[in-house]
Amino acid sequence: MGMDFSTLRTLISRYCVGEENWVDSRTVYISHKEPPPGTEAFIQQRFPDNRIVSSKYTFWNFIPKNMFEQFRRVANFYFLVIFLVQLIIDTPTSPITSGLPLFFVITVTAIKQGYEDWLRHKADNAVNKCPVHVVQDGKVTCKQSRKLRVGDVVFVTEDETFPCDLILLSSSRDDGTCFVTTASLDGESSHKTYYAVQDTKAYKTEEEVSSIHATIECEQPQSDLYKFVGRINIYMNNEPVARPLGSENLLLRGATLKNTEYIYAVAIYTGMETKMALNYQSKSQKRSAVEKSMNDYLVVYLCILISKAIINTALKYVWQADPNRDEPWHNERTEAERQRHILIRAFTDFLAFMVLFNYIIPVSMYVTVEMQKFLGSYFILWDDEMFDEELGERAVVNTSDLNEELGQVEYVFTDKTGTLTENNMEFIECCVDGHVYVPHAICNGQVMPGSDTIDMIDTSPGPDARDREELFFRAVCLCHTVQVKEEETVDGIKHGIHQGKSSSFYISSSPDEVALVEGMNRLGFTYLRQKDSHMEILNRDDKVERFEVLEVLSFDSVRRRMSVIVRCSTGEVYLFCKGADSSIFPRVISGKVDQVKARVEHNAVEGLRTLCVAYRCLSPEQYQEVCHLLSRAKLALQDRDRQLAEAYDLIEKDLILLGATAVEDRLQEKAADTIESLHKAGMKVWVLTGDKMETASATCYASKLFRRNTQILELTTKRTEEQSLHDVLFDLSRTVLRHYGGMTRETSSGLSDDYTDFGLIIDGATLTAVMRPGQEGSNSGNYKELFLDICRNCSAVLCCRMAPLQKAQIVKMIKTSKEHPITLAIGDGANDVSMIQEAHVGIGIMGKEGRQAVRNSDYAIPKFKHLKKMLLVHGHYYYIRVSELVQYFFYKNVVFIFPQFLYQFFCGFSQQPLYDTAYLTLYNISFTSLPILLYSLIEQHINADILKKDPSLYKDIAKNSLLKWSSFIYWTALGIYDAIVMFFGAYFLFDNTTFTSNGQMFGNWTFGTLVFTVLVFTVTFKLALDTHYWTWINHFVIWGSLLFFVVFSLLWGGIIWPFLNYQRMYYVFMQMLSSGPAWLSIILLITTCLLPDVVKKVICRALWPTTTERIQTKRRCLASEPSTIFMLSQTSSRMSF
Amino acid sequence: MMASSYNAKEEVDGHHPGSSNHGGTGPINSKKPDNTAFKQQRLPAWQPILTAGTVLPAFFVIGLIFIPIGIGLYVTSNNIKEFEIDYTGAEPNSPCYVCAQNFSWNSTTPCFCTVNFTLQQPFENNIYMYYGLSNFYQNHRRYVKSRDDKQLNGDSKALEEPSSDCEPYRKSGGAPVAPCGAIANSLFNDTLDLSYVETNGTSTPIELQKSGIAWWTDKHVKFKNPPGSNLSVAFQNTVKPVNWRRPVYELDPSNPDNNGFINEDLIVWMRTAALPTFRKLYRIIPKKSGAVSTLPSGSYSLRIAYNYPVLSFDGRKRMILSTISWMGGKNPFLGIAYITVGSICFFLGIVLLIINHKYGNRSSSAEIPN
């Protein structure tokens, strides 16, 4: 889609509903016609033009702005300061040594960002220059999109994209509707219906349209795609008529007109104020645990750096207290230096030491880590196994910053519908007043009248019951927002042609509704279409019944119900209401509540999704009142949502219960297997759903979240009604803790099947009670702690009846609990967005409920089953790779800089660098950069298949184990050891002797080159020893970069470089290679450096192997020594005889 | 379309609901990832694992190779003959005490002193004569930097206008110093002469070879005299470094080709030493033809023109005579290190063998039945 939508904003606006909803208003003059005098005086505002600017830079401000942005990063700023210090003071190393890497890093980033911005410029230009048809003075003229202004009347034809946010005035269709697909905005490809203002829908030609005299008052733009309130004032005969405008009148920029020949609409938000543009904003700012430890290490290294510099400065002044050391006759200061104050000198010395040792903080680490993450994330995109044939979708990576976090997940919060289940609903049965109807349509495709195809629990219903039954069917047929899509395209075979009619199918944003309408079809009542605000139903006798739709009280997740008000042909007005049982039963005054309730509960236990249906007859007076209530609420500009909710609450009451429906939502393929694997990998899986407890727990059993031996703990309203919350909580914790008190940790590894674990069920209401802050002072805090304690000991938790925000609250509660576990939230719907954003890692499923979850997620996968590979394989790999990358980077820079530190003790603390400038500069950029980058991209310590087969391997890397302080200290100690070996090895070799066969002596640069050669080879070999997966690329890069070092050194010392003002490296490398002892000592020192690490690895593997290592060894045995197995099996068989 | 399309009549036709119409085939093909080994992370790879079993032979092999090498190096190093004598003159009984105490930069005549010593063993083959300095920080940053490689390479512009790195030894009395800088200024200028003292008291001077002490590339490429056939003309606008007694073009009166920047003593000195205690090659005593040893055992006298003060910074001066093998001078360190590392490897090999025997079998046999 190419754009990132801010969801932070929507989240904020969600929190602030009521206060912030109405910011300010704007008035739009349609076709720029002034309102007639005498009406309210509006202040004409200035609106931006319709130019979309997604680019960040212009040609002129690119360099300063980009530099500013880059140097805002701490690391870059640090290196800039070092560079400036080098320029200002007399430093041991030339400014090039830090300037060049910095320049390289900055340039690479700038080029990347510049290129991206150029692409954005190009895209902007294409959009801004595309032609738009505008009605001016009764004629349609064409102008560039960017010149469009607020108030212009725009003419849009079919399949065109709207150039800005528009209010629909009229369309080619008689009823003033048009169809729109918002696929590019929110991914919902279904056609949505939008409505023209009733009073203008008759204006259908450009002349007529330009005669409209009206103003539009609406709120200032806000980013929520689904919210809009406004009012249109139409001046007919100078008599203003006000009509409400809502989101059903607003056509959004980026959406496309479908199935409608043309429309006229007026621009109200243009350019950067369109809702699409407001949603451009940034992605979430999540940081991974690895990044956090990286920053901790950085602080440690900064401390080491500063203390090194301070120690050396202090020692320098102690050492040169003797003037003959400070300034012997052969090495005098210049007069200017002598004049300088001692404090200034000391400070410059400190800075110079800082500069000398600054490489201990690896400049290229950030670039390498970023490149690793960016490039590495392609492996997720490319993964064939995460491609779903059915949907034709593959995994999506929205942010690559969190790749390694996928390997650290401890808690998985999953949505149920559409995530665990397919969200592919199938109508199972309905129950009217206790009579159960099950369609048998699948048997023969014919819907037969009569009771043959309908199972009934009771005896045949009487005539009265038959009326109720038909009323129920009609209610289900009418109370929905399903559209009928008439397929006129040629691929009729695919969709099936029925009885000569063109094929048609139902479209809705809710699959439940489709299933219900489709189920009614099988029971004999077919919903045909909606035409001229009449719904048409084909009843059992093949007669068409027409109902006039008066009002639709649309569904929302807070009310959890929807209603329609219809007038049937006989003139009676009915309100049909459909919703969750918990939201219907309290509003019911009559009907066979008990029978229906029993059936609903029965179905819920089976794991079916149930809805209750009720109705209410409205007398004309009541209807008038309803109309009044609704229109008042709808016209409100402020707090419209709240007022509407109140109105709905007043209208949807005194209902008569009709019955209930049951729809099955099948489990997704391999959902159970995936959950089992996650459990084995040591993750705790929580299901958070809005569904009712019985349905949800049935799904949990089916998906093996709860097993037969799982002891279920309930923390529900039902229980808290009997006991106080306090007692229930203490009861449960006692049960759990008693059990765990007697158990060792070994058994909890999940190896033994007879082991009982706990499952907790909690509902939304109880959760609110548990989390309610400070009512009884300290006591309430205890509840939360107690609850967390119980949760920690449960392997699975089911939270039902959850509102979207409650989901986020739960995630937050776990996230901030004292262990700070890494959380992952996965969901497919808009109601999961808040938890997806709250969790450390948010994963969206490309489900049927639009793309909001996918858009707001960090990663998106087509199906729940792909989570297994995502975490167990990709997450594991990324974590291993990144942690090695981080540790190795610090290691190789310690080895690099520590010899230089040691050298200060032998050169009078004069900040003399050990290595040549070229080596200092290129060490991190080219000699040692590529092997580790490649390692961090393609290392596989274990085959992917084994990782998938054995989820418990995931536990080996839990809790950031490879970046623990102990392993950090090990790596640093190894680095210091290597540095000491290298430095003193070279020192003793050079000690007062010659090592050439012609008696000539070597100088300090040969000394440094010898150390550096050992260094480059050692760190590269260290990486080679850590590599478990040697492809040809690894061979190429590792041996290639060593070869590059040798070739570079030969070249660098091979000629007198005219651009250098020193020639200290001339022939140094060659002379060194011409000496036998130098070769011998290089080999010796490399061996000595690598020895302890190899020994540590081998011994640890033999004595305290991790699971990973066991499996590696085992696989090796199986692969290479089949004879051993054979022998062993022989011995065992002999023993058994 | 795939988001929520649903054909109401399809199931009536007997289609399975799971296989209901989902999209076209177009998007499937375009979004399907390429099934290449690289993209699927399935490149063929060698997957080595370091276990006790695999590392063990390597340790033994390293041990078996390193120990003989070490012994060889150690023996070679021990066979090298080296003689070292300190002539600093810091102690009152030392022959150079007077010279050392009375040192003055202004004296025009050098102070001579003679040190007598005895070689217990004859020295064979080419013998290399070094001077050694201690506590002399040639690797001090201010010192290392203080040179102008362009000037030393014969660049006439740099000769007139030496690099600012040479401060405070850049100009003297307004004229450029050649060669400039602290390194050149502090050129070691003691003259060492060696004589063989026969039993009857007559001493025969030993011929010391001045060439071949500097790197060939330094002498011929890196260091060049400024253009001009006559050196004194080429250097006419420059002054000698303050602490020098003679200008650069008169460094070696005996050999006109060894003057100016290509004087080998200067070149050797200009290669700054890595550590504060160092030695530099001074002269070579070439092997004599025939079976006579180059320096037979007996008494020798070393006559020193004492020009170079070191006492001010607690330095020491030494003269070293050494024979050379293929591995350079006497340095037992490398041999000992090789023997040590080799033995450690061998020992570790044995430890690993035990570990592998005790634990390796246990872990693998425990795993295999699974």
C-alpha cells in the first residue's frame, strides 16, 4: 500500500472521545458561492490546495535537514564530536580515521533517504498532476489535481479514484447512492454504499449541480477514517434547510468509485488535510530487548573509554613529572606548547586519549545492525512456507526493528475469531421459542418446505408458533447490513448461475451476517436486495415481500447489537434487534426466555457463536418519538456518538424475544498444532476474545489450549456473585500455589503428559474489578498482584467478554509486571489494534475483517499457523544472529583498541597510535565488516526443520540469554585476553632483538602491523569458528576479506603515495612478511588467541550441553556414524535377551 | 474480493464451503515468493560442529607440530652468539665516565674513550654490530611525528619549506633545517671503532662495513637527495640541525655516495623504534674468506667518540656484537612460546580425550534411542 497509517492518533482520539471530538469547524461554500445575506455570517477560512506532499525534503533543504536529522542520533553525534575534536586539537590520529567512517555512514544513510524521498517526490508529482474534472460555471473542465480547492464540485466517473475528501451530492443512480471500495485505504475490498444528500440527489447534470446553492459546515479534519460529522445548509428560495452529514456521505481520498457511472461531489478536505494524508504519519516506536542491551553495553564501553582516558592522562602526568622525561633534549616542545596552561594541556591530553581509544565504540555497529535488520527481514517476506495459496498472500514486514524480538516472546495474546478460527461462518441452527431448526440444505441442495428438512425438538408448532417462526425468519432476513452483489462479469461459471438468473452473492463486513442470511435462504426465506429503501424478501411461497427500511441502528462493539426499523406492506412498524445474548436478555420483557437461554448456552458449549433475535412493535406515536430521538442525535455536531448511543439505548428496549441463532466458526488449519508448539516452546498463550465464555472455552479445548487434564480455574462474574472477589482470588491462589509448592521445576518442562496444569478463565467484568485502582487503598494493589501470581502459574488463560481497550490493558498489565516479559499480540480485526500496538510485537492476520490489524501491526501473516514458523524459526534465527552480531562487534573493537591502550605504557603516554591511519580507518569499514554482516544474515545453527519439530529449543534463547551480562563479560574478557596475547607476543618478539636474517631492524610501524595482522586474522577466525552454516557465500566473504586485507596492505606499502605527506608504511608489510620469525609468531599468536575460546566451547558442550547443542551433536552422530547406531541397537537387543 | 465475498448459492450446488471462490489466480502468482535456495534459506552448506571428538585430533596435531618447531627455534637461538657491552659511563669506574660527565654541546673536539673487552668464543660468519639505547623514547608521539618524508624524498619545495610537523626543529635562524625534525636532530653520532688486541699489545683495527645496514627500499626509493649533481649546492640554502656537528652532505667523508639524505646511518635512525629500549644496526663485519673466524676469541678494544649524551634522561648506551641465523638474532622467547603452546595443546588434547571418553559417549547414547 505504500503508506503507513498512524494508529497512535486514532488511539488517542479514542481515549479522548467526548472532549476532543469536536475540535473546530469549517464552512465550505459549494462552488464558492457566498451564502445569501442574512444567514449566519461565516468567516471564510483559508484552506490548503490539493497538493499532497509526502516527501520530507526539497532539493534545497535536503542536505541541512538530512544532516540535522542524522546527527540527532546519539551515536552519530558522538562520532561527529570526536571528529571535531580531532580537527581542533593536536590529536594522535588524523581526522580522517573517524571522519571517513562517519562520512561513509552518513552518506550511505543520506543516499538511501534521498532515494526514498526522490521516489516520494515522483509519486507526489504523479498524483498532484493527474487530471481532475471540475464543474465550473455549469461546465465540466479539467484541471490538475493539485489545483483543486475546497468548495470545488468534482465530477468522478466509474473506477476513478477520488482526488480529495468529498461530500457526495448526487450520483448516476436514482437513489443517490454510489459504491466505493476502500481497498487502498483500509484493505477492505468489499463495496461499500455511500449516500448522497437527499436534497441534492436530484441534481444530475453539470448545469443542475452548479445551480446548487449551499454551504457545508463540518469539523476540521481528523484522522479517524470512520468518523465524520457535518451539516449541509441548502438555500432554496433563500430558505435554509439543514441536513446532517455523516461518514456515509463522505468519500475519502484514495477510495475508488465502483458500479456507479458518475457522481458529483464537493471537496471539503484537500491536500494534506485529507484523511488519507492525516494517516500517513509515523510507525510505532517499539524497541527490542536486544537494542536495549546494546545500549546498556554501549554505556559500559563509554565508561571504559572514559576511565581509560582518565587513567592514561593521570599516568602521563605522573610519568612526565621528571622534566628530563617530559622534554629530553632530543624531543622538545614548541614554544607555543610550553606557554599553554597545564590544565588546558591536561584537558587536551584527555581529549586526545579519548580520540585514540574512541574506536572501542564501534561506529559501524549501528549501520551493520540496521542493514542486518533491513536485509534480514526479507527472509520473512520470501518465505515460501508463510505464503498462503488460498489467500494469495505472503507475510508482510512493517517494521524490521523487531526481528529478533520474535525469538524472545514469553506471552502470546491471541484473538479468537478470525485468528484461532477461520472467521468463515456456517449457519448451524436456529431456535425459535425453543424449537430448533437445522437446515439440511447440503444434502440435496433443495430447500423443501415443511418439517421434513427441519429437525424440531418439540412437537410441531401450532399456528401461533408458525407466525412467530416466520417473524423470526423475517427478522433475521431484515436485520443486517448485507449487500447483494450482482455479478455481471463473464466468469459466471466460477460463481455459478442459478435458474437462469445472473448469479449474486452476499457481501458484508461481518461474516456472521452473511452466514445468517445465507442460512435463512436454506430455511426458505431469501433476502433478494435492497431497492429504493425497500428490502425485498422471497418467502417460502416464492412470493416477494417488501419492507420499507426506516432506520438502521448500526452495530457497534460496545452495544454489541444492531437494530432495524421497518414498515411492512401492511403498514405496521417493527423494530428488529439482533445481538449478543448478554445485551439482548436484559432488554427483553417477554418471550420464552428460559428455553432460548438454555439452547444458547448449549450451543455456546459446543463452540458455536450465538446471537439472539428480538423484536418490538412500534405504534405510530412510538415511531414518531423514535424518529425525533434519532434525528436530534444525528443532527448534533457535538458529541454525536454519545447522543446516538443514548438514543439507541432508549429505542432498543421492551423487546420481545424471538429466538437465537447459532453459527459455527471453524478452527483455523493447524491452530491446535501451533498452540501446542507455542506451549512447548515455553510461551504462555492467552486468548482474549469478545465472545462469551462457553463458546470461547469450547474453542480453547478444540485448539488444545486447554487439555483434558487441565484444571480450569474460573474467575467470572458468576463466581464473584457467590463469593466476594477477595475470597475467590485467595482461593485460587491457594490452589495454584499449593500445587506448585510440591513440584520441582523439572516437571514443568512439559515432558510428562500426566502433569496437570492450570487454565484460567476470566471475564471482562471481573477483570475490571481486579484492575480497579485504589478503592480500598492498599488492598486493591494486592488484587492485581494476586491475579498476576495466579496467571503466572497458569499455562493458558482465557479472557472472554473483552472490550478492545481491555485487551490492551491486559497486555499492558503483563508487560509491566515485575519480570517484564516480552509479549506478542496477534489478531485480525479492528478490535485487536489496541493490543497489537500495546504489545512488544504486534502481529496482524490477514483476515476477513479488513486490514486495520495488518496496517497497525509490526508483522502480518496470512494465517495463524504461520506464527509457528515466524517465532520458532525466524525469531530464533534472528535472535541468534543479532546477539552474535552485537557481542562480536564489541569484542572485535576491544581486541582492536586494547593493544593501543597497552602501548601507551611503552611510549611515555604520548598517545602514539599503534596502527597506521589506514588500518585504523578501514578496520571496521572493510577488513572485518562483511563477514559478520553475512553471518548475521544467513547463520543457521540448527536446521529450520529441527527448530520447528522441537519447539523446546526456543527455551534456550529465552530471557535474552545470549546477551546476558555474564556472556557479555565473557566476550569482553576474551577480547582483553586476545589483546594482551597479541600485544605482548609482539612485544617479546621485538624485545631488543632483530628478527631478520640480514640483521636489519624493524621500527614501531612494523610492530603495529604485526599486531594488526594477528588481530584481523584472529577476529575473522573467531567468527569462522562460530559459524555453523558454511555456504559458498561465507567462504567467499571470510577468505575474501582476509585476502583483501593482505592485498590492501601490499598495495598500501607497495608504492610511495604522492597524496600522503608521510610514507611510514612504505614496504613495512613486505619486510615483515620476508621475515620467518614474523610468520611463525603470527601463527603462534593466532593459535594462542583462539585456543581458550575453542576449549571453552568444547568443554561446555561436553559437560553442560544446552538442548541446542545436544541436538546438534545428535544430528551429527546420526548423519556421520550410522554404524554406531547399528552397534548400539545390537547391544541393546542383546541385552534384552 | 477475498476479504468477504461469499456465494450464497454455492453450497446449494454442493461445493465445499472451504473451497469457495477466493480471488483470481493473478495475485497468487505475483505474490508467491520465489522458491530459490537462497530466499528459502536452504543454500547447501557445510555445517561443522566443534565437539571434543572433532577438536581432539587438531589439538594433538598442533601439539606435535609446535613442540618440534619450538625446540628447533630454541636451539637455533641458543646457538647464536651475542656480546653486549655498556659504555654509558654512568659509574665512576667506567672508562667513559669522564666523557659522560664533561659532555658539552659546544665542544668542538670529541671526547674519546676506550673500552676493552674479551670475547670468550670466536664469532663466525657475518657479524652484526649494533648500538643500543635504553630509556630513549623514539616512539613518543611528538618525536615520531617530527619529520618530513617529502623533504627526505628529495622534494625541493619541502627542502625550502619543511612541514610544520618538524617544529620546533623546522627552521634555525630563518633558514630551513635539512633534515628537519626531532628525529633527524637527535641522530646518534657516537663513532665506534673496534680493534683486535693481540697478546703482544698491538691492536689491529677491524674493518667495519657501512653499507647494507638500512632497508634496501629505504635507501633507494624512500630516501632521495634533492636534485643537483653537487650536494653542497643542493643544500646551500639550508642549515644543519642544531645538534649536528656536520652538515648532512658531509656525514660520511669516506664515501661520497653515502651522504645527504641517503646516508645509511641517518636512514637507520629515521626508522623509529617500537619500544624505549632498542638497538639499531651500526656496522657489519663481513665474513673473512677461508676458514678463519670473523672475530676470533681474544681481547678487543672499542674506541668511542663520545658525542651522544644520554645521562640527562637516565639512558644507557650499549654496543652489541651478534651473529645471525635465519630467524634473526638471539631471542629465546619464540622457541619457548612454541614449546609452551604446543605442550598446552597436547595436554588439552589428553583432557579432551578423557572428557570425550567419559561424557561424549554417554550423551550421544542417551540421545539416540529418542
